[in-house]
Amino acid sequence: MSFDRHLAEIAREFPDWTIWRSDAGRWWATRHHPLTSAQRDVGCAMTIDADGPEELREHLRVQRERSGEAEPETDT
């Protein structure tokens, strides 16, 4: 799968984040909105990085769990 497709899929799955891949090949995500003090207190990050798309997805899932966000419902 192309990295553009990975980017698009991750962006759809995590709409509150901007997702990109650096020229060095690292995968990044940064939140659209500043963290609240409660989010900081539970270890949430404003920006995260990973070696690949699946690792980034896992980091984003952890961030979602820490912040208490519900997973978005998927259309079936």
C-alpha cells in the first residue's frame, strides 16, 4: 500500500489529528487543538512520531485511550 493511502486512512480514523510523513521517512501526527490540563495529566502528547504507519496508528490509539475519547463509529 502506498504511503499516501496509509496517510489518508489514518487521517480518516483519527480526524482530530494532522498526519504526515517526513522527508526522512518518519510518520508524525499532531493534534488540531491544544491539550487540556487533564489530558496532559494523563500523559497525552500534542505531537507523536513513529517508524511506520502501523506504529503511528498504535500510538494514536493509546492517545485516544488516555484522553478518554470514544472510538468513532464506523458505517457498516
